[in-house]
Amino acid sequence: MPHRTGQPLHRRCRGLALLTAGAAATAALLGTAPASAAGPAPAPAATPTLAAPDIPVANVKAHLSQLQSIASSNGGNRAHGRAGYRASLDYVKGKLDAAGFTTTVQQFTAGGATGYNLVADWPGGDAGHVIFSGSHLDSVGAGPGINDNGSGSAAILEVALAVAREGYKPDKHLRFAWWGAEELGMLGSRHYVSTLPSAERSKIESYLNFDMVGSPNPGYFVYDDDARLEKVFKDFYASKNIPTEIETEGDGRSDHAPFKNAGIRVGGLFSGADYIKTAAQAQKWGGTSGRAFDACYHRSCDTSANINEAALNNNSDAIASAVWSLSGGSTNPPDGKSFENADNVQIPDAGPAVESPVTVTGIPGNAPTALKVAVDIKHTWRGDLTIALVGPSGRTFGLKSASGNDSADNVIDTFTVDASSETANGTWKLRVQDTGAQDTGYIDSWKLTF
Ligand code: DTR
Ligand code: ZN
Ligand code: ZN
């Protein structure tokens, strides 16, 4: 197959293209004319608001399987005061630190044990307007807590990593937190709010809470505490033709309560705990009526099998959509020039390596020490794949090696490579080899950003 060589993509143009496509798609789904759905067309010179990226649910599930293994090797839970809690926090912190977040671990004492909150700030944005997303990371003692609340924790982690992958420059400041000891009465979030100086409190424009967003027999519940935040989520689901209801399964039963009590606007999502799904709810959302939204709520069976992937996927995308639209970001890194090859290249099963080229022109000197390599490979068993970047001189930079037991789908990731030993201009290649039999896939697209 002939490959199209890379074309420079000026990121503002790409943002505009995405916005236009998104507005048209929304309009199509809602059966309205694009003009009325999109509102007045922006002036050509205006910087477009960037659309939120799609959050790869395979990445969210991969975080859940890590949390599951952490529980399994630490006595079956990730509860406050237990080794599995601290290991969960270290896992999340490691990912955020590597992506460029500024992380802080806040300690507190509860029930005779040390508890920890993890707070992550994305550098930049107006510090006087903070868009804050949080999820509790602790489980109950009875089980691994994968839906409650690995799901919210993994979803906001992947949204945070998407912020970094996209090089998103929000107008407002983004903060994320993973709370400890929620299951003991929201003790971590209460500690955070009560020790926050009032000047800092007043900078928090909105707090969004995500506790249980992958329930196995799911509902789509939106908090109705603040009308504007409620609308942001409802608009997203409307664009997907998913009906929603107001969250009523225990008002204030999660970490948004301390924020709300401090006078901060709160919102959030919930897919249901031990309440029973009615016939009307099963009709609109599917699943089983007469059965709990999560029959494994607070039990040992709240494992990685206790997740509805479609709900996890929709809710992760809803979180990204809210974070992007509330933070009003408009620009990617100012002079980042991108070169992409979007032609698909099949990767033969247990076969030789294949390559996809990108031709870089117009960049003087050497490549940067932090060359961004964004990879989108669709594959049914990503552990089969070895991936490398090949520079114009033929030098290879390993990006990922095969690891047979990583059974998750797809590699949708951005790697940072010190490529300063190569000249920037020339033909770069992504080289991918499938080293295991049976599962197959293809390079969907890949992109270099200088
Ligand atoms: N507090 C949660 C479960 C829960 C029950 N009702 C709601 C409503 C909104 C969010 C969460 C919840 C737990 O961690 O057990
Ligand atoms: Zn919970
Ligand atoms: Zn719980």
C-alpha cells in the first residue's frame, strides 16, 4: 500500500477541524441543523475551543487491572490503613509524575491509622479558577473495590493523562485528587477541605466527583447540586442519545459533600450502588430490572469482573468532555509542529516488523530532547507488540517491548523520546512487530510533534 508521507499539521487548524466535525456529528445525532446546534460560526481569526479527546477505555481498564493485582497481592483489599491503599496511591502517583503533573501527598490520621490524599496539579491555567475533579481511591476492607471506587479513580487518572498527552493548555487551572478514607465517612476529602486556607477555597470554581462509574448493571445518574454543572454532563449524554436521571441514591454520600458544605459548586456522575434497577430503568438503559445496579457493592466480588465496559467508557468520555468544556482551553503548545501518517498498516500475526513512514521537513537542526511520539495502534492483545521509532539515520529508539501477559487492547499512548542525536528533517518510521500468534491488528495512525 502506498503511504502518504507526513504533512505538517498546524495544531490550531486541527482543533478547528475537530470542532467542526464534532458540532456536525452532535447535530446529526440530535436531528438538528448544524447551524442551530453549533451556534453562530466563530470568526475565522478566533481561536477555537478544543474538543475533548476520546478516552481509550482499554487504558482505563488497564488501570483497573493494576488496582486488582494490588488488592490481590495485599490481602484482597485497598482499604484505608492497609498496604493495598498505599500501593494504589503509589501506582496513580507514578503515572501522574511521569506525565508531568505536580503531585502532593497529604497525610492525615483516621481510625488510628495514617491516611493519604493524592493531589495532582496540571501546571498552568488561571490559578484563581480551579476546575477540580476527585474520586476516592480507598476500598472497603471486604474486597478490592474495583467499581467502588477503582472505576472513578481510573477514569479521572486517564482523563488527567489525556490532558498531558494532548499537551492541553486550559485557560483555567486543572486539579485532580484521589481521596483516602472515604469509606470511613469521607475523612480524606473532609481533611482536605477543612485544612484548605479560605483564600484557596474561593479559587475552586467547581468540584466534580466520580464515585462508582462502571456499575455492572448501570444507570446514568447526574448530580443535580449545581444546575450549570448538571447541564454540562446532560448535554454530553444527550449528544450520545443516553437518557439520564438525577442522582438520588443518598445525597451527599461521597466526597463532594465536604466541598458543597464549604460553599463550592459541585457536580458528578454515578452509575448506581445497592439500589434496585426498576423496569422503567431497564427499559431505557438495558440491564436487569429487579436487580441492584451493583450487586457486589462493598463485597469481595467487587473485582475487575464487576465492571460494565460501556458505562465505564461513556462516563470516562463524559468526564473528559466536562473537564475540557469547563476549563475553556484553546491552545496546544504554541510552536509544536506535527507530522502524521494516518494510513493504516496491517501488522502480520507473529510475522516480520512493519513500518509506517513520516517525512519531516522545515525544522532546522536536531530533533528535541523531548520528541513526542503519539501512537494509535488497534490490536486485540497489545502484549504481542514491540514498537520502536526509527530516526532518519536509521538509529532506533525503543518505545515498548512485548510482554506476553498484557492482554489489554490497543496501544494509544504518547511516548517522549530524547531524539537530540538525530537531525529533525528526514524520514522517520514507526516500526511495529507482532511477536505472538493469534491476535492481530494495525497501525491506525501515528504522529511526531517537534
Ligand atoms: N458513598 C459511596 C456509594 C454511594 C452511595 N450513594 C451514592 C451517591 C453518589 C455517590 C456515591 C454513592 C461509597 O463509597 O460506598
Ligand atoms: Zn465509593
Ligand atoms: Zn463504598
